[in-house]
Amino acid sequence: MRAAVLREYNADLSIEAVADPRPEEDGVVLKVLACGVCRSDWHGWTGEHPRVKPGQIPGHEYCGEVVEAGPRAPWRVGDRVVAPFILACGHCPACQSGHQNVCPDQRLPGFVEPGAFAEYVAVPFSHNLARLPESLSPTLAAGLGCRVTTAWHALTGRADLHAGEWLAVHGTGGVGLSTLLIGKALGARVVVVDVVQEKLDHARGLGADAAVDARGGDTAAAIREITGGGAHVSVEALGIAQTTNASIECLRPLGRHVQVGMPVGHTAFMEINMNAVYMKNLALYGTRGMPSWRYPSLLALIEQGLVDFSPLIAREIPLGGASAELRAFNGPTPPGVAVITDFAA
């Protein structure tokens, strides 16, 4: 099969012919229909992600069609499915308590084992997969496995966002836009933060109630003024100290900060304004991915027309275009996300 392989950090991915994958007993092989290009892929491409090594095939935001199934897999050839990026074992105490996204035995295609920047991908622990609704295009579904699922769990599984509350979103990339769209669907008032005016304008067009250019000074103070005392919930979607502190400091007393952006490599350890946490009795949540059992609630929201994620998709690209998309993350990016839909070019 044809795949894009990381051979050297910060260099173009190598388009190669590699061996077709085989399914494990509880796994499947998917013909990849679409795969998103995510900032988390960029962390691996730069060498900042500690588990991504040269030789890796990236790609963790994928959906596909089953072409081969192991004897214990709950799927048949021809089924169309979408995958969470964390594949949980299903048997450990974390999984049994419903917290599959912290499974200690999780499998991670795209980070530790071959991912979906390829014509085919092997998916172990295939009980984590969800059936792709007929109404959902593969291109749109590819973004669900990371950005949208993470945003959904951050707001509903961690911060418990309520209608009428103010939500601040720091960073309007894929997960930030997902957080905005879900926040509005849940009835929140949303203020977005970025350093790219085009992205702020795009977010306003998608329903953001207010937008703050982080280049303009004290972001947290601006949000406290807009919201009449501070946001109830604030989501950090970049993983850097500046926006993390702005997220914490923009909250009102008893507010909830959710860390969605990945602090990895040189940002793994940050200086944080813990005095603000202490004085305002704030709650700090970490979140990564989403338990697979929560897929039906998210898919139902989409199928009922309560939220439209199509504005997330800015570009459909060929496999050979993935390197340019990864390189673009080195600086401020334009609105929307890229999805690989052509694996022959």
C-alpha cells in the first residue's frame, strides 16, 4: 500500500510503498476513506511528542471501510466506521468504570503504531469503533476522532457547561472551532481568542458572541470585561503557557479551566498562576480524547441537525500534501482544517 512515513523530524514525509496491514484477532483493517491532519500530528513531526519516532506512519483522525476483520472483531467487511484516536482495552478497571480514554493499555495508531496517512490502517481493539451514519460524509467524520470528540468530552464530560454560561476558547484551530460550535449548540455564550484576524472573523461568522485579538494586550482582562466578571468555563486549545495562564486568569470565581491543548516537549512544564486558582477557588481539568461509549450522544447531536461541523473543513488534500499542512503549523494557520481524501496522489 501507499503511505506517508516520517523518516526525519521537520522534513517532508516520505511517500512509500509499504506492506499491507493485517488484522489482529479483535481488530480490523480499514480502507482509509479520509484522515485529518492535526496539530497533534505536528507535535510528532517536529520530534516534540516523546512516543513518535522515525519510521512512524502518522494519522489518527480517520474513518474507513472494513476490508478485513479478525475472528473476534464485532464488524463485517463493508461496514463504514469512525475511530476515536484512543483505542481502549475494554477490560481494565478504567474501561469498566467508563473512562476508556485513560486506559493504561490503550493503543494509539498514528503515534505508536502505524496510522492512517495510508491507504489502509489496522485498528486493534475494534470494539472502540462507531458505525458511520449514512448522513455523515467520511470527510467530515474524519475530524470527529480527535478534535470534535475531545471538545465534546471537555465541555460535557469534564466542565459540565450549562446553557447561559460564558465559555472562553483560547485558540481557534480545529479543536477550538469544535468547542465554539458545541458550546453554542449547548446554549452557551462564547468568546474566542486568537492572533489571526481572519480566524477571529471566521469564528464570529460561526456564531461566536465576541472575539479577542491576543496581540492587543491583556486578554484575560478583556474577557472579564466582555463577560461581566469572567467566563464560567475556559478552554485552552494550544498547549502553551501564555494561553493557559490567560485561560485561568479570565475566569470568574468558581470558574472551570479545561486543558485541551497538548503540553508536550518544551511546553510540558509551565509556570502557572496558581494564586488565581487559589484566590478564586477555580477548578482545573485535564482532558484527552473521549470514552468511546459517548459516541452515540455526539452522533445523535449531529444527526438531529443541532450542530453543523462542516465549517471545520477548509481543504481536502492528497496524501502528498500532508507535509505542507504539517509545516504550516509552524506559524499562525488559516481558518479550518485539512483532510486527506485522495490516497493515490
